[in-house]
Amino acid sequence: MTSGPRWAKALLRALAPPGEADDVLGDVEEVHRYRARRHRPLVATALTAIETFDMAAALLRARSVRLRTKGQSMMRDYKLGVRMLVKYPGLSIAGGLALAIAIGIGAVWYDAMRDVFRPALPLPDGDRLVEVEMRDPVASQDERRLLHDFLAWRRDARTIEDLGAYRTVQRTLGFGDARAEPVTVAEITASAFHVTRVPPIMGRPLVDADEQPGAPAVVVIGYHTWRQRFGGREDAIGRTVQLGRTETTVVGVMPEGFAFPINHQLWVPLQLQPSGYAPLEGAAIRVFGRLAAGATQAQANAEFSALVKRTAAVSPRTHEHLLPRVLAYGGESPGDRSVFELVVKHVPVLLILLIACANVGTLVYARTATRDAEIAMRYALGASRGRIVFQLFVEALVLALVAAVVGLAAADWAVKWAMSAFYSGQSATLPFWHDPGLKLTTVIYAGALTVTGAAILGVLPAIKATGSQMQGQLRNTGGSTLRFGAVWTTVMIAQVALTVICIPPAMGIAHEAWRDRVIRGRFPAEEYLAVRLDLDLDAGPIATGREPAIAQRKEELFAELSRRIAQEPGVEAVTVADRLPGMGPAVRSAEVEGSPGAASDFIATLWTATVGPGFFEAFERPVVSGRGFHEGDRAAGARTVVVNEAFARLHMNGASPVGRQVRYVAPDPEAPKLPWFEIVGMVRDIGMTPTDRGEAPYVFHAASPSTLNPAVMGVRVSGDPSAMAPRLRAIAAAIDPGLRLDEMRSLDELAWRVDLPGVVVAGTLTGVVCLGLFLSAAGIFSLMSVSVARRTREIGLRSALGATPARLLAGIFSRAIVLVGSGVAAGNLVLLLFVILSDLDLEIVANALVATSAIMMTVGLLACIEPARRALRIQPTDALKEA
Amino acid sequence: MADKPRPQSLAEFELLVLLAALSLGPDEAYTVSIADHIEEKTGRSVRRANVYTTLQRLEAKRLVTTRLGDPRPERGGKPRRLVTVLPVGVVSVRATTRAIRAMVVGVGNVIGETK
């Protein structure tokens, strides 16, 4: 071993700086060979070992010095970046906001898309859980009446194991005292507890025997219910609670965080009729399972397609058009990660980032242009081009980092707020796989976006600024040599054009949102209390839907509830409908019977509502022609409707519609025509939603409250409607413990929830347009400032030769005018093309184009004021100083 | 005309390393030979790691520059990192030694130096 111990060489090679390992090892080897000749091998090795450790320590010290030097250098760059933020506040605010919006939107989009496609389930092997859906392409909706199919799949499917089903029902949970309250319950197969692989912390889960009709009623409760309702006591198991109308025994408690299948805290067995169900008979359910070992989603999709085809061969009327889909549980991903998924997830984010960077890039480039003397000086003093580019990159990174922090904080708040608003609107809590706020992976993704943005912002202008023109700057004695070349000019024109394109939609949406609020203001929604009515059923197998006793009971209880509420002091009117004004429309296609001998008039959109007794009176919409509804109109088979005045104006040329007929168009063109309805009356216009502007053609159907789905009661009170809420609950509990009142809110609050998305979109779009205008102005300002700086000598000389201020300004600012004009023209051209293609009213759009052009030109001119003042202050002596 | 290089202050071991490098010349001065040369001339034990660290420092101060020599069989085919003292290094050595000589004048008898 004359060349020295192997470990010593490995150690030194690992510690030596790149490019120096060979000579360091050479030194050790040379000395070791010398020692080996003079000493015994053991002594030589020992001496070399000591020297190796000594050398290793020296290498470590050198490395730490280098790191410290590099760290200090980087820290200087970061400090300079922070100083740049303070020195150029306009760029920092405008650019920072643009980047914050881009990074924030990018983070939210990435977060949302991950949840849309494939949410990460907090369950063992959660990525193997799937949901089976049935798509009805004819009706453009999911078909959920799958009891017949579920029983067949559970018997025959091989690619999915532990196939289960559930439905969500509302029940009243009572403890034999006054604490009864409405709760959400999952009626679920026992297989759910195998699929999730989560055992209860106490007692047992549901078992197959619980699903048998006639089995004792049992319930498994969630952790929070256990803590809140049983105080976390261990004797909760075996206790009896009143669930709806059924005495139910608690048999198990699930651990904290368990809320499968969505956000449930109570699980009762899903019992099915022993005789089975006909195709598409019975209640809506959702089907889930776990992919069998070795099976893929693609194989499961193929198997379920085959199973549905088999059913379609026996029952073509119900199943011929149905398409099953096996999806990742909680998501929309039908299989392995696809190119489509990647494109949808990342391309919009990168596009937004690119647009923001292009906008901010013009500002950064302008800032770099004003610093070219400094950059040239550093170059002359020995800084490499890479070093200068890195410094400019770090400056951009500081801006992007600050923007990312702001953007992520805003995104985190927005995601939490949006989720809370959405689920509160749905009267539900978050699905168990949703963790409110941004995840760590999203923050890392945003970090990557930040670095990418900084690279675009910092490196591209830096490369340009340190290019061949730097040599020119070294020779130059004054003024900037950097120019806004074709690339940056194109970017600025595109920016102006994009802003121009965004202005009309923003103005339109903001106008609509404002108009909606004004229309809402005219309707006294704050005087109404809205509440959804339902009835708890006895525990037992899912009904087929043909049982008459339930409808009879509902009819009696709802009628009694209406009567008792109407007698309360302060109550002015009570009515029931499937929707109240402000709750949004149900739009259907229909045709109206023409005059005798004429063809039917096809109506693309007819707004419908089904109403109970006293609806028009409660909302002060009197009958102006014909008659209102009477009890006969609510009978099964009655074919009468009432329309509004807008219907007559739009489809009867103002003539009375009474006596004419209307019928809906079936979704399936091959299906037999649907029956005609006779129009028996006309009421004053009523806006069920602001978007109908009180001008939409409405058709009202009559129904008894028991047949309404959903049944929403409207109570008009003379005082604060929310004060009436506890009284309503007390009355309902007194009539029947199974009578359930859900989603009790004032109509005003409901209306605000409907309007909120429009207000948010309008506000966001207006903000984006304002930012676009600001960025355009800042870009033009930068361009003009650089132009004035570059031409100081020329302006001074022309001033000395007697040029008037007007001529001076015309010479300098013609470029800005051409630039803004080109952007406005390009934007208007795109808008005009859109108008031609989309068949919009040209006159309205022409007004918008004129307004848009005026706004943009004004902004452009305002941005030129300060550079113009600077240009006019230049004296001939300034030109002499530069020379 | 180029400015005269300004001398830099040197620590004692830096001075010894620079003197050794100057004595060996640019084609023979490298870590091992510099350490051996100092040991031979001063009779004190020199750690090669210290020579390496000092050369790194002198290079950072731009008093010396280094280059890789040809591969050599006694080093297992690996090259030597040869040291060249730059003009500013020479000026610094001159200034330091001049300062030492100036300080020694008058105290030679005291410290046992008889010239």
C-alpha cells in the first residue's frame, strides 16, 4: 500500500474543492511513498493518517470560509434587492401586486385541481378507493337511482371489492329531553368500515347482520358526537337515542377525524328490500368500493361497462343510454394520471404567470435601463457577466418572494373563505378529505412559480442589459444606451390590448352585479323567513317510492304546521313552494300552443316554479287575468298553470294567455311528447332571481305541500324574521318530533348567498382591470422616462436651437402615442372579432369600444405627464455637461 | 503607466511560505516542497495542512497564483499545484523583510543577532 490508505484518499477527495482533489491527493501520495521508503509500513500509514486528518480539517476550514464569503455575497445581493424595492416604490407596488395575483391564482388553481382530479384521502391506501357513478348523457346529469344496479354489481363485480352504498338523510336526534335537533345521517352498508380500514375506538362498526330488515336499530357515532352528546363517557355504548321516530342503540364510536363517506358523524345500516328493486326504482344512492388487489381503474371501468351493458340488454328503456364511470374517490379522475390532467393543472397557471411577468418585465427592464451606467462600472471593475445577471436575478427574486408571501396569504384566506361560504351555502361541513387552507405541496409549487417568475423577470432583462450594449456604455459618457426593442414594445402593446379587452366584460359584470343588488333592494326579502320542511321516516328498508302512507302523513303535518304558524302574532303570511323568490330559477325548454292553425312557438327558456296555497298572496303578486289556483289544481293529474305578465308580453304579443296551452320538451327527442298544460291565469311579474330582471316568462304549477321536492316554507313576519326561528322549531316539535325544519334563514341572507359569487367575480375582474390599467400606465411611464434619459443631449441641443416645447414633446412622445394607439387598436380588433363571431349587438359594443379607447388613451396620456415635465426642464447646459 | 503594487501586511508564516516559493521558483514551488524547504531552512516542523491553508489565503489576497503542473509518477500520476508569487507578493515580502531589518537594528545585541 505505497500510495496511501484508500480511506484517506476517499476522505480528502470528498472534502477537497472541485478541481483541487487531484493535487491534494498527489501531495499525500508523494509524502506517503517517501515515508514508506524510510519507515515500516505501519508507521508510514499512521503518520499519513495523522496528516490526513490534519489536511481534512484544513479543507473543512477552507470550505467554511468559502461558504461564508458566498453567503455574505448573496446576502449583499438580497439587501440590494430590498433597497431596490424601497427605491422604486411604483414598480414594487404594481409589479408586486401583479405577481402576487399571478402566484396566488396559481396556488389556488393547483390546489383546487388536485382536489378536483384526485384528492389525497386521509385513509390507509386511500388512493385505491373509488366511486362508481352512472352518467345519463341524454339528460346531461348523473343517474343516482342505482339500487337495482348496486345489488347486481355487489354480486358480480370482481375488480372492486367491498362494494358499498350510502345515502345521506336528515333525521332528528333526541335524547328524551329538550335537546332534539336535526342531524345528518349516513345510511350506509357495513362494507364502508372494511373499505376505509378504520376501526372504531369503542364498540363495534356496522356489520352485515345490521343490514337485514327487522334487525335491531343501531347507530355508530362519530368522535365529536360522542364528546358533545355523551361527554366522552365509555358507557355510551349500549345507550339508546331517538333517531327520527326510532329508538336506536349506540353500538360504536369512530375515531376523531373519521367522517366517511363525506362529512358524516352518524352511521346507520342501509337496509334494502329483500325482494329487490326494479331498474331505476327507489331512492338515490352513491356507490363506492376499493380496487381489488392488482386491479386498475381502467379494468374496473371496463368491467362496469360490461355489467351495465348486460342490464341494458334486459332493460333497454332504462339502461341503454347509461354510462358507468369508476372515479378516484372524491375526485373526477377516471384513470391514471393523463396528459389532459397535467395540462389542465399546469398550463393555465403558467399562462397567467407569463402574462404577469411580461407586464412586470417591462417595468424591470426600464429600471435596469436606468442603471446601465452602474452595471457597466461593475463590469469594468471585474464582475463577470454571470455575477451581474445573478445579482439582477436576486433583485427580481426579492420582489417575487414578497409578492409570493402576499399572494399565498391572500390565496390561503380566499380558499378558506370560499370553502366556508360554499359549504355554508350548502348547509354542510367540509368533506373529510378537504383540509381548509393551502397545503405544503401547494406552497412548494408556489415557490417554484416564484423562482420561475423571478428568472423570467430578472434574467431576461439582465442578459439584454449585459450584452454587447454594455461595451457601448463603457465608451459612452452619458445617457442610457439601452432601448426598448421590438420584444418589449410588442409586450407593451399586448399588455395595453389585453387591458382593453378586459375592460368591457368587467364593466358589464360590475354593472350587472350592481343592478342585481338594486333589484334585490326593491324586494322586502328581510321580512321573510325561509325554511326547508321534511319528515323523518321510520327505520327500515329503503322505500320503493310507491307507499301512499308517507304522503298522507306529510300532507297532514305540513298543513297543521302552516295553520299553527299563521296564528302566531306578527306572522302576516305563510306559504310553501319548491323555491322562493331569490333562490334561483329552474329553467326548462317548452313550446307554447300557437293560435288556431298556427305552428307551436318554441321557447328556449321558460322559468318554472311549483307553488303551494297562498304563494301569490304571500309575495303580493295579484292575479291580473283569469284566476289563481284552487284546490282542484293541486290534484294529481291536474294540467293547469298560471303564467306572469312577461310571458304574455313575450309570447302572446300582449294578448291574454288565459285558455292557451304550454308543454315542456322532453330531453330525449325520441320519447313521446309530454302533456299540454292549460293556462288558467296570469299574475303580476315576479322576479325569482335578479337575473330574470322581472322580465322572464314564468310558468307556475300548483302542488300540495306534501308533493313538493324540496318543500320550502316562506313566512312573512312584521318584525325580525330570525326572532321567529325558535318559535317555529317549538311548534314543529309539538306537532310531531319527526317534523324536521332545516336551513332556516331569512330570505335576505339566502339572496345574498345567491348574489355573492357575482359580486366576487365583478370585484375581482374590476380589480384586475384596474391593475392592468396601472401596469400599462407604469409601463408607458417607464418607457417615456428612459426615452427622456437617453435623449437628454438631443433635447438640450434642440432646445438651444430654438425648438418650441410643443415640437420637443411631439418628437419624444409620438412613440408613446403610437404604442398606446396600437394596443387600443389591437384590443378593439379582438373585441370586434368576438362580437362578429358571437352575434352580439354591435351598437352596444361600439359604445363600449369608444369608452374603452377613451379610458386607455387617457391613462396613457396621464402616464406621460411626469416624463414630459422632465423633458421640458432640460436646459442646453445639461447637454453640454453630458458631452 | 500602471500603478506600483501596494504592499500588504504579512503574518510570519505567510512570509515564510512566500520566501520559500520565491526560493524554489515557479516550476518547483508546491505544498510539499514549500513545507520541506521551510523545515530545512528553519529547522522547525511544518504541517503541510498549514501550508495548504496559507497558500489558499495568499491566493485569495492575490499575492500568489497557482496552476496545475504535469502528472508525475511519484504522485500516482497526479499533478502538482505550482505556486507563482505575483509582483504584489514580491513587494509585500520586500516591505515586510525591510520592516523586520529596520526593527532589528539596535537590538541585535539584545536578541543575540550579530549580523
